[in-house]
Amino acid sequence: HCPFLMGPIECLADVVTPDTDIQVTLSIFELASAAGIPCEVDPALVTALAGNRTEGSSPEDYKVSCLLLVFVAVSLPLLAADPASLYNPELDGYNNNLHCLAKAIVQLSAALFTVHNKNIETHLKEFLLVS
């Protein structure tokens, strides 16, 4: 990493707020992600999800995204009761990769609600209430 390049990129990533225009935010996150700086929203995932949308996207797509989070929240107790959900010291994790679930939920919901131009934090709070 070149410090004279990393400093300005980190500063750009720090000034992004929820009020910032979504296209500007995605551009900054794409730059930061390419430089190896972790971002709140994965720009590649947002681009992939936005590419699957058609021009006549209906409000049903947003409802499906919300229902996906409800499905995950309802499935959490079943996953916790699964015998493969025991910690395995040899793997330094769980046999069914349950340790990756939290990161997956956060990244996927952030990308989905960025595509739909909705507040990510509000939806994650609702997810916690449901689960």
C-alpha cells in the first residue's frame, strides 16, 4: 500500500454518511474496496443484485427482500438446535459454518436494502426484533 494514496481513500470512506447520494456512496466504497479497506456495503454485491433487477421492478421485490430476512430470523432457532452447530476446536469453527452467518446476514441485507434505497439500520433492527 502506498500511504500517500491510502490516506485520501480512507478519508473518503470515513466521510460517507447515510445521507450521501447512493451512487456517490457506491463509487467511494468501490474505490475503498479495491484498495483493501473494509466497507459497510459491498459494492460488488450491490452491483450484482442491481443487475438482476428489470426496468419494471415492482414493489414486490422489496417485499421479497423483507421476507427473506424474516425467513432467516425464523430459521435461527432451528440452526442453533442442529447437532452440526457445535463448536469444533479442530476446525476453529462450526461444522456447518454457522460462524459465518452473522457476516452473511449483515452484508446481504445491506446490499439488498441499498438496491431498494431503504434504511439499512432500521431493517436490521426489525430483524433483531423478529429473531
